[in-house]
Amino acid sequence: MMGIEVNVWGVLLATVSSMVVGSLWYMPAAFGKQWMKLTGVNMEKMRKSQQPAAMAWVYGSVFMASLVMAYVLAATAFLATRFTHDSYLQDTLMLALWLWLGFTAGRLYVHDTFEGRRKKLTILNSAHELVTVLVMALILGWLHP
């Protein structure tokens, strides 16, 4: 039986990268103002009303979700490379693109459509997820097991 191999440091770095991409993507100088306008979120109001423990929970849970995402991408890339015998980096990038398209972008579209969210918000969030998963894939592809 074949075991799945992942580079733990690659998974951790990919996890951190998702937090960095999110911070840069949603900062006011990038897409943050547009996101706040489309969602009706007021960051100043949220910062003032959030307790430190609640914010720790938010960031901790987001970190854990990103950790799971990075691990699943790394494990799936390991399996894909064993099947295709191609470059680990190439397989990881292609896998990230297809998984984003088939799962993330598709599900965001379905939920946002039924929730009546604006298409601009769906595009903004989907693009963020694409950049996130591609950066993760680059890191995991370079730091393969």
C-alpha cells in the first residue's frame, strides 16, 4: 500500500501564504474598499466591536481551514504526480487550477447566485481564491516531498 507523502514545511508555508494573499488582496489599497462596498462590511465598526478572543477564534479557524486546504492540495498533487509522472510543480499548478474551477469557483457562483449577491463580489472572491490556490501550488510544487 502506498502512503501519501507531503512536505510538512511546504504545507505550513502554503498555509501562511494564504493568509498573506488574503491580507494583501483585501487591504484598502487593493480590493478591500470594493469588497466592503459590495458586502456592506464596515471594518472599523467590526474592529471596535470584536473582542480579542473572538478575533483570535476567527484568525485561528481561518488558519486551520487554510492548513486543511494546503494539505489536501499537497496530498492530491502527490497522487496526481504518481499517476501522470509529470513535473510535480506542473501537476500541482494544474491540479490547483482544476480544483479551483470545479469546486471553489463553481460553488461560490451557485451560493452567490441563490443568495442574490452581486456578480462583482463573486468575481472578486473567486479571483482571490484562484490567486490563493495558485500561490499555494507554487510553494507546494517547489517544496515537494
